[in-house]
Amino acid sequence: MASLSVATCFCAGGVGFLPEYMVHQTINASRKNVTIASTTKIHIRSPMSLRLSLLVSSVAVALALSACTSTVPLTPAPAKPPAIAPSVVKPVPAKPAAPDFKDAQAPTFVPVGFAALPGWSRDDVRAAWPAFMASCGVLVKRPDWKESCTIARQVNADSDQAIRQFFEAFFVPNQIVAADGANAGLVTGYYEPLLHGARKRGGPYQTPLYKVPDDLVTVDLASVYPELKNMRLRGKLVGKKVVPYSTRAEIERATSVTGKELLWVDDEVEAFFLQVQGSGRVQLTDTQETVRVAYADQNGHPYQSIGRYLVDKGELTMSQASAQGIKAWIAGHPTRKDELFNANPSYVFFKEERLPDPKVGPKGALGVPLTPQRSVAIDSRFVPLGVPVFLSTTQANSDIPMQRLVMAQDTGGAIRGPIRVDYFFGFGAEAAENAGRMKQSGMVWVLLPKQPQ
């Protein structure tokens, strides 16, 4: 899942109900370390073959007009491709299958052309291609995505032109406009932190990371109430009743979690922020290994921003309530640390995962590894999980434009609203710095497949 956004994410909802999400991040790998999508040629029968031929033909025409001498970006066609009669070639209708919202407060999806996307022609879409192909591994199973995701396997992953033409041929951008008419929303950031710990308690390692306690009960309500899809009730049994699970403050004092310690770390503040981010890595000094700790479950209480708490108390201004600002406040007020942490009743439980390849990030809510700076978390009630999204915002704590194609591959308990994005920065000190300061305004376009008439 995405971060719960330290200072700026505000979660709405009743105690015990939260969207089902996985909390994961990844490392900041260079492109040369990113897995390149397969270009293996496959056989595609009509109508896909017709549309692929159209795309290849359009590429060839574009290259001829520009006197380009580079290799055709898509899988090379035969030396003498068969002619296609103009009467047979029908343009793909620009009619995307927009989500069907039943909520009166749902956003509007406004179809536009790619020329309307600010910075579309300048973005290096090759950097987004591995993330898109990862999404396609899931989306290809859906009827409205099968064609485009199948054809995507033939696109030259090293060609910016081929990838751009693929999206322009098979997708329609849809700008999200909120029910109140707003076309911009909040963009925050998250990252994968590194903590230091041990498998056994001792020395500086006194802060536990807990596994899921045995008395935590999770009830999936979607089978009874379809409108509550992706919503689960978390609590515990008292007699024959399910009651809200313990809050953060109660868990810290509870005996029910005794014996459920997963690992021990040396920094209580970083352990709290690990829960905010949702997952991370722990370098174990006693076994000389580094493991990933991933989201396993949550106590059902909605996330409350400790940055907002400090602002409401007059301790910080909104501009100061970044991750860095909050940590500095804690350092200056160590006796109020528990007060601050307990202002957020939400509590995350972890599970350990192996880290066989540090270049591969953990999985997001879609079930695929997140890609640094090309994966985002969204509210899946409004934005379909897995889809390409064009994001227009500015860099962290800056007015410098940041306009790029990203993939909606994660969710988060505090990522609430149709124009609400949590941008995954990756792993490392630079990622942590940028994520902590990211609190920008941004606009969002969702790219949906064109549907045959």
C-alpha cells in the first residue's frame, strides 16, 4: 500500500472500517536494472491483428514523413507487408469504458485528446513501460483490457516513439473532475524506509514490530453488501459480538500481542513512521541479513495524521508539518512522544518477506512490484486499480513541473478522494527526503482502453 502520508493525509470513515489494502514500497533502481518487457512475437488473430496492422502502418508512415532512419519501433513487419485496403481499415472509436459510479458524489471522467495532457510529449514513457507491463499481467484477464495488453507485448520497450504511439492508438485520456467541479487535488509521497534491528530483544533493540495478533477478526462484507467492495470490518470477539479492536495506545499496553513480536528495532520514532509508510526493510545485526517487512493487517481504526494534530495544537504550521518537521518536533519534545503517537489510533501489523533481489520492490495492492517514480497509490473507489494515470503536479516542495505517466498500482487507508495521489519515490535517503516534503497540488487523467463499437 501507499503511505498514510505523514502530515497531509486525512482519513474519513468509521472505526473498524477501512479499504482493504496492501502496504508496500520499492527501491530506487536505475532503468538499466529494470526488467524490460518481452518483445517476443506472438500471433494475434482478428480483430486484434487488424488493429495491430493499423498501428504498424501508422508508425511506418510517421517514420517516412519524418525521414527517420531508425528501426521501426514495433516488432518488425515482413519485408513486403500485404497492402490493406483503406475501406477495410476502420479507425478505433474513441469511446473508453469509463467506470460506472453509483455514488452521487462520484467524479466525472471527461475524455480529452493526448494533446491536452501537459508535458505528454516531453515525458520519457520508456521509464513507465515496465510498470505498465506489470499492470497488464493482471489487467489482461479482463475483457476490456485483453486486446491492448496482448498487443503491448509486441511493442519495442526501448522505443519512446513506439510506446507513445501505442498509448495514443489504444487509449483515451479522461480527466477526473470531482463532484464539486474541482479538477485538482492533493499529491503526497511515500517511500521504503530502512531500519536497524535484530531477531531477539537486547541492547538498543527494544521496540517491537508485531505480527497479526490471534484475536484480530476480519470480516469481508462484500458478499452481503456489494456496495462495500474492498471494505472489511476489523475487530475482536467479545462473547458473541464483534467489537472494535484495540487502539494504538491499548495495543501498546495489551498482553494479547505478547509473543507476536516479529522483529525488534532500535528506533521507536522510525518504527512509527514505518507504519505510516506501510512497509520497509530491516537490516538485522544479529544475523547479518536484510529482510522486508510488509503490511499484514491493520487494527481497523482510521488513520489520523499526527501532522494535523500538531497543527491543530498550534505546535507547527502546515508548511512545517512535513515528516522532517515532525521528527524535529519529537526530538525537541521527547516527553510528548507517546501523546503524539497515540493521536493516531491506527496500528499496522507486519509479516516478513525475503529480499532475494534488492532491485525488485515489494508488491502493492495490485499484487505487482511497485516501480519507483512510476507507481502511485490512489483511491480505488474512484480510480480503477492498475490503470495508467497521467499526473501533472510539481516536484516536492517546489514549483518545478513534474508531469509523467504513472501506474495506479497501490492504495492506502489515508488516500481518500477521486483526485488524491500518493507518489512512490522508492528506497533510500533521497526518496525519504522527497516523500517527506511532497505536498503538492495536482491534476489526474486516467487512460482507459478504447472500446470497439
